[in-house]
Amino acid sequence: MRVAPLVAELDAYFRVPDVRGDFAFVEAVYPPYWRELVEPAYIERWNGLMVRGRPNVERVVTCVFPSDEIVASLEPETLLFAEHPIDLEDEPGFLPLSRESLERLRETASGFYHVHGPLDQHPEIAPSRLVAEALGLAELEEFCPIVEGLSGGAIVAGASALSLDALADRLAAKLGPEVPVRVVSRPRPEAGKVAVAAGGGAGVEFLRPALERGCQTYVTGNAITDCRLDFVRDEVRAFRELADAEGVAVIDGTHYGLEKPPQVAMVEWFRQQGVPAEFRAVGPK
């Protein structure tokens, strides 16, 4: 298949032309070499086709966090798909792809396509939505948008009749054996109203709107972190303090784990477009 029509389908599915105000991970994290290697149009929205490679795509690999190791493993004419343009695992934290990886994506692979805000707010396969549905939450509500131009929000909340332990067990079953799921705090045995903030949702700016909606349990991916970056540690510390003060139960499924479901779901999406696809599971580091 040609890359151009596949990219057009992705842009339409995620409404990439409409997105505004997404966080510019590449500009904030990458050394200056990125400017020589990314698509000019990418800089307008910080989503979509970041690196253009060969004109044909024989297969797609989806992943949670791109890494030099994943790029090195790609066969020729493979399109890499992810949510983020950087590796957000705790160690070492906020790691960009090397110049060599970007050049390989251009010269050997079919390029690199990622969507951040458009995925987090997608009406069908947003990570928070997929996790909330897997947990069996009722009367789902979306809130807390992280980009402009798109409807919905990055957090999904709903009611649960399960205990905290049963909710954690159901989350573990959804995320798979390579993902640790931990109940961080348990001020009560029952889950009650649950907010799912997939990925790096352990922030006060995300917890407060959940509190306003009466959420008693908060499921996220970085309430337990070994990240060495001070601003991340300070953010998580403030989040944990507010959750404790408000009596909110917290369940952690790692950043990797809670953003895994959309990458698995996209495998079937690509296959429906007629392109072989696989999810590259590496597990949280």
C-alpha cells in the first residue's frame, strides 16, 4: 500500500487537521537535529506524520513508547505508529529518538506517525475510554480536554459496584501480565465513582475536575514513579497529597500499561485498511 492514502485515512480518523494547542514534545525534548528530519506540516499541530520514509508500506508496527531499540528492529517499509514521539518510561525519562533512528525511519522504514491529544480524546479508542469500558464503568462521562479543536476529554469517569481489589484485578486482566497494577491507597473498600486518567494522569490539574464530579477512585499510570526528573516527582507528590487529603483511592497501572489498549486496537484498524500490523509489546521498564 502507498503511504500517502494511509496517512490521509489516519488524519481523518484522528481529525489531525482540526487539532490545536497540543504539547510540543519534540520541540521541548529533542536536540536540534529534529528540525532537519521531521515533516514541515508536523510542526503546525505536533501530531500526524512526523517522519516521512519510503513511499510504500508493507506492514505497520504499533507501540506505546517509541525507542531506538524498536526502530532498529523494524523491517524495511514498516510504518511505526505510537501515541508519543518520545520514550516516557521512568528510566531515564523523556528520551528522544536518536538522529540515527530518525534517519532509519526516513531511509529504510515507511516513516513514523503519532497522535497524542487526538488519541487521548478519540471517541472510540481513547485510552481512558477503552480502560473505563473494560472496567465495566456505567454512565460514562468525558471531561478535561488537553487540546483544542476536538470534542471530548482525556479523562473518562463512571460508576462501579466493584471493590477496589476487584477493580484492580479487572484492570490487570485488561492490561496483561507484563503490566503491574497496584492499589496505591485504599481509604474505603469499594470503588464507587471511578475516574480513569490513562497515561501520565497523576497531576493536580487532572485530579481536581475528577473531584468536582464526585469521583472516589482514580485510575492512572504514574502515581508510582521512579522518574528522576524533579518536575515529574514534584507533580506526582502534589497529586498524591491532594488524593490523600480528599480521601480518594488511587490505582496505578503504569503509563505504559494504560496506554497499551489503543495500540492493540489500532492493529485491527490497520488490518481493516488492508495492511498487516502487529503490536510491539516491550512492557514497562
